[in-house]
Amino acid sequence: MDMTMSIASLGMAMSASQFMLDANFALMGKTLDMAQMQGEALQGMMDMAVPSFHVLDVYA
């Protein structure tokens, strides 16, 4: 294999690697957005729950 083919294949491999890296970052960003939305929904449900003035006795 000559030098031109080596450089071309390296360039293609680096391009594919960069594409996969970009795709993974985008997917991770969407995952974090979803986790944040679920956390906010859970917090809202906890805030809407009826407060209980009973104390749980963990030693009983």
C-alpha cells in the first residue's frame, strides 16, 4: 500500500470516528435532558403530595 492510500484510509477512519463521537454526544445530551425532565416531574409529584405530619419511628 502506498503512502496516498494510507493517508486516505486514515482520513476516512478519523472522519468515521469523529462522526460516531458526535452522535454519541448528541445521544448523551438527549439522555440527560430526559433525566432532567423526569426529575422535575418527580419533584412536582412530591410537591403535590399531601404532607404527612406523622413521624416514622424507625426504632419501633
